[in-house]
Amino acid sequence: MWNKRREDDVAPRPTTTGAPSATDMSREPAATPAPAKPAAPDTRGVAAIGKSVIIKGQILSREDLYLDGEMEGTVEVPDHRLTIGPHAKLQAGIRAREVVVLGSVNGNVEAGEKIDIRKDARLTSDIKTGGIIIEDGAYFKGSIDIVRAEAKAAAPPASKPATSPAPVASAAVAAPAAGVSSDAKH
């Protein structure tokens, strides 16, 4: 029973990369159509740096990144999410589309969409982001600069020569109001 081999296991496999021969096609099982999956913009997954890794330098990632080790330098994940794990200790400048902090960060953070500071996280830095979530129990010390999408869209028309000085003055007044300085333990 165990010594019997199927004919497919014994037959030699062709090594050419051209079109399949008629005998190759006869051996292929009938394929059933796969269920339609929604197209994902990035299917590469998440790169992970473990808690025993120590990095001094620069990280540039073109996919989501989970960092749980020690880091000194800069981390750039411009179009993806950076998750700073619970064992992470970063002395780094961070730039990402979205940042989730579970560990400790000391350095400026720029998140294009949002930053999420979880319950046991420690963040000592200045933040520039589109949105922020600070859970109860998180520690944050620094300043927050909320950058709104409307302000970016309104900036190009304000740079055109204005017929009256009023729109230019109101745009200058609105910019400082977006920044909030905070020294809080939530």
C-alpha cells in the first residue's frame, strides 16, 4: 500500500518554460474558479522587527512595519502604518501615514492620517498629525499640531494674488490656532 506510486510522481517533469505540451495539459486537474476576493492595494503583509533587535540608523519601509525592538535614528514608512510594539524603545524621528504606539517613543512624530497612543504607551515628543487618539493610561508629553485636509486644500487658493488683503490675514490667523500644546497624563 505505501510502496505504490502514482503515475504523476514517476513521470519526469518538463524543464522548458514555453507553452505546456498536450500531455502536460491532460494531467492538470480541472480548475474550479476561485471565489472573487476584493482587490487590496498592498498584499505584501507586515514587516516585523522583533523585541531582541537593536538598530542604530535609518529604516525606510514601503510596507506596514511592526517594530518591537530598540531603535535609535529615523523611521520612515511614508505610505503605510507603523506599529510600535509594547517592548519597543525608540529614540527616533518618525514619519508614517499612520502610527500606533504601544511602547516607548522619544522623538518627533509626523503621521499623515492619525496617531494612536495606546493604554500603556509613553510618548515624549512633538506630534504633527491629521488626527490623534490618546487612550486612558497613556503618557504623553509634548506638543500636538493638528493638520487638517481642508487647510491643505485651502492653501493653494490663498497663495494666488488676492484682490483684498482680508483672506490672506484670516489664513495666517487660522494656522496658529490649529496647534495645541499639551503636557498631560491620560
